[in-house]
Amino acid sequence: MNKGLSYFIGGILVGSLLATVGFSIFLRGQQNAGGGTSRLVLKLGHGLDTGHPVHKAMVYMKDRLEELSSGSVSIDIYPSSVLGSEVQCIEQLQNGSLAMTKTSAAAMENFIPAMSVFALPYVFRDSDHYWKVLNGEIGKAMLKKGESKFLRGLCYYDAGSRNFYTKDTPIRTPDDLKGLKIRVMPSKTAMDMVKALGGAPTPIAWGELYSALAQGTVDGAENNPPSFTSNKHYEVCKHFSLDGHTRIPDMLMISSKVWNKLDPQVQTWVQQAADESVVFQRKLWEEKTIESLKQAKAEGVTVYEVDTAAFAARVAPLLAGIENPEVRDLLKNIAEVK
């Protein structure tokens, strides 16, 4: 055997070994050395802090999974990006080295183009319409959209509505956004929305936003009330407008490579625990949103009720100009949900 061929075969063997080791780190075996059943532990990494309603929901899921499986299946949760950024965790799911992660549907847009529908403004009439879509046929189908990329959705968590907040200029009408530098997520759809409203979209990492606001790199940002207060952006921005331009859900994803190795009974337990955690999280989120708005006002922030119809009218051409036929069909189907 020549030297080149030996190196090639050796590389394959080493790669296979590393893949196996990586998988075992994040999904500990279902059988012990004697062939009996042992404890199965799924690893879950995400970027939220431990006080966040979504993290608490995942802890609830872990507890329920242990109850349903009589302790034979559990979840190890790694918060605060200790296993990597949101995108890095998604990539780890794709190669099977991480079992689960929480991601915004907006981040999934970079992997599954159809997910961009969630980042489009004023797609949902209200919270009731939003949950009817997510819990119905459309939402269930969207959870499966990533399976060709080894990403399977388990459930949606409430991330509320996103709203504009600024340092100096109150946003009461779309015209107030003209020329303002607004921080957005690294999403083309989010950038197009701010442009349609007359603002200057500025992608900045979430962890760098406070200093960007304080230093004047951007004039404002957009997010939900709990994120606004938990990151103390009220210390810099004293104007918060309830325009509710988007409702982008968080998604709990599992690696298809991991999912397909699970016993059908384990799959049933995992899905049930995830579904029950959604009910728990939605209640927490509602309470946290009310609490956050009260806190913001107490910190000297003025909260504005605005005419959302004016904002929706301004971005209507953006929706009308969607080129992706799949997204166009989704918009039509979502609008027809009563």
C-alpha cells in the first residue's frame, strides 16, 4: 500500500472516531456495558441567561422528561452561550455534536429561507392569530422545514412582539424613523423592514448593543419589553414605542441525527415534555412582559401607544414585493387563518 493511500485511510478512521466521540459527548449511550438500559442525557445549549422565561421553560422540560421516563432520560442545559453562539449551536446540531438548542426563527432564515416569513412585519393580526398559525398546520409544517438540513423543530416559545426604542427621538409615526440608525439582527428581512420605514438598519451583535447605544453608534434598536429591561437598555434609551412590527417566535430545535437515534418511546417523551413546557413558558412570558413595561416606566422610560396601521401601510410594498414563491404562499395561507 502506498503512503498516500495509507494517509487517506488513516484520515477516514480518525474522522470517524472523532465523530463518534463527539456524538457520545452530547448524547450519552442508551446501553451500559452489560447490555442493560442506562441513563440517556441529551445536551442542550443556548444563549439566554438563567432568568429568562425560555430558559426556565427548558428547565421545566427537563424535569418533565425525567418524570415521564422515570429518570431514564434527562437533559443537561448549558445557558449563556457557553457552547457557542446561536448560529454555532445550530451548526453543531447539523453535525450531530449537540442534541438541542434554542434559536430565534430569524436566525433559522439563514439556513431555511422560508423561515423569513416570521421576520416580515405585520404578518400576524394579533397574538391570537399568531398562536393559531403556530399551533396549526402551517406551524407544524414549518417545524419540519429544516429536516433536509438535519434540523428538526420540537416547539415554539413566545418571544412577544418586537418594538422600536430610541435614545432621543420618540417613534410615534413611521416618519420619526427617517435617518435613524437602528440596530437589527443579522437578518436581511429585518434590514429590509427598517429600510422600508425610512431608517438605517445597523446589524450589531446583541452583546455589543448596550455600548453601541451608549456611544451613539446607533440611535435605537428594536426588541420585546423583557429583553429591553433585562439588558438595562432603559439606562440609555428613554423612549419605547409599542408598534409591534414583528412577532418572531423562538424555536426549540433538535438534531435530526440525534432524534433518529432515539427509541420511539423516548421521542414521544421528549415531544410531550417540549409541548408542556410551551404552556408553562407562555404564562411566564405574559407575566414578564407586564412586569418589564412597569419597570421601564419606573426607570423613566416613556412608553408610547402608536397607530400600528400607519406602520403596516408603510411596509406593505415590502410584503407585496416578496420574490420567494414559497414565502408568498405562506403569507397567503397565514392571512387566511381565522
